[in-house]
Amino acid sequence: MANPITAVIQCEEKLSCGINMPKDPDNLTDLEKKHLPIITAPPTVKKGDCFEVAVEVGKLLQHPNEPAHYINFIDLYADHTYLARMDLTSQRTCPTMKICLILDHIHEKLRAFAHCNIHGVWEGQVKIEVTQ
Ligand SMILES: [Fe+2]
């Protein structure tokens, strides 16, 4: 029988388990630069107003985009509230989501999750202030 503690440790060491985030945001590795979703959004938005958001994967260092290795979806959340998903195919799409949002109550941050078919899920965040 597998030791559950050993199983957790082994899982935490694998990129395909859990959610990957930069270990040192001021000193990103090449792997982190390739996978980190970069969110571009206004720092302040008015409650109920439409605004544009872009999520780009590979903006800092291009990620492969071939059938054997590519970003196959991007999810977007406001804090823990699900907003959108974009499913992607390799070669004919770029790992970028551009979307218009309307937030109806206070949130602290936008969170994007990008899934690489080899290197798992990566999370990027940006702070956002929703005003009345
Ligand atoms: Fe990857």
C-alpha cells in the first residue's frame, strides 16, 4: 500500500499535479516564462461597466505550439468566481484570450489558468479594483 505522505510529496514534485506558480516572481525560470499566463487588464474598473482583458501565454518566452506540445485551454476567474474558458488547438490558434468582462461586485484579483498538455496548469494573477 502506498504511503499517502510519499504520494503527496511525489505529486508536488510533478508539474502535472496541482497548480504551478512562479517560485520567485522577480526571477522567472525559462519554464515559468513559457507557461505563466500574463493578464493585461485595467487596474481599476467601475462596477457594471464593460472592460477588455487579455491573457497571453508565452508572452515572456514563446511556448511550443505543435500537436505534441501546446496550450490546450485558458480559464479566467475573478478571485474564485469562474468567468470564461477558451479551448485551443495547436498550430492554428495562438495561446491568447481576449475578452470583455463586466464585474458586478468587489473582487481583489483576476486569475488565469493555462493548461499545457505536458507541463500542467499554470496560474497568473493581476490585482483589480472594482469601484461603485
Ligand atoms: Fe509546456
